[in-house]
Amino acid sequence: MLAVSLFAFTCVPAAVYAQDVAHFGVAKVNMHKASRGLNTVFDVNSRSADLDKLLPMLEAVNAVAKGVMHETGGKVVFVFHGKEQLAFANKNELEYSDVMTKLSALRKQGVEFRFCNNAMQGNGLVPADMNGLVTVIPAGYPELALLQSQGYKYLFFSYY
């Protein structure tokens, strides 16, 4: 289950459905532009240690980051503090090389991937185990609070 809600990229005319759901009415349409310069922090936490389930989540991270950067032009930070950290371990480099290449391109565009050291220890990892895309921070939740105090908008991003 992916729990993230951002921007609608397509819209079906309300009149198409009007005759089928008249007793509820039809949706209002407000396709406003996203605020420019909007900085966003994503709280990423997966409970699954199944590396096969992490690939779709990382693909979603890639797509969401590109969408937010395109729509807002702001900074994007992902704070990882769950089992998804395992995918960034050097020992899993071959299995995740395609998605890491995509995330590397995002990193070059300024997207940050921050890793909670407490969660890393819980996952049996140390900073030396991780690839160079990530920055290890002391703890995830205080980092989320710090970024919010700096004006970043918080979005929860979870994949089970």
C-alpha cells in the first residue's frame, strides 16, 4: 500500500459521470498550480524486510521526487527510517542497480536521502555499509521536526 498524495496529473470531465451519480452530485475541479519554491520532506518508513517489495517503493520515491521537483521547483528531502534502508546497502548494489541509477540522477539534481542511524543499527547496518547516495543522521523523527521548523512541508510516504 502506497500512502502518498500529491498532484493530480489528469482529469476526467465531471459531465461524463454526472448521469450515473446524480444523487451525490459531481466533483468540483480546482486544478491550481503548486506553490513555487515549496520545500518538501518525505517521511519514509517500510516495515517490510522483503527486498523484492522494496523495489516498487523505491520506484515510487523516484517518481514522486521528480513530480514534486517539476511542480514546485523546491528542495526535496527523504528521511528513511525503516527496512527500506536495506536496499541502499552496498551488499545489495547489484540487485538494485537500476533504481539506484535513477535515484543517483535525482541526487545529482539536489534531492537528499537522509538515513536515521538508530534505524540503521536496528537493521544491522553501519554507515560504512551504505552507498554514497545517503547521508547518515542521528535520528529520523528529530530530523523531520528540524526540517519542518525550517519551513519544509511534511508528507508521509509508506509502503508495506
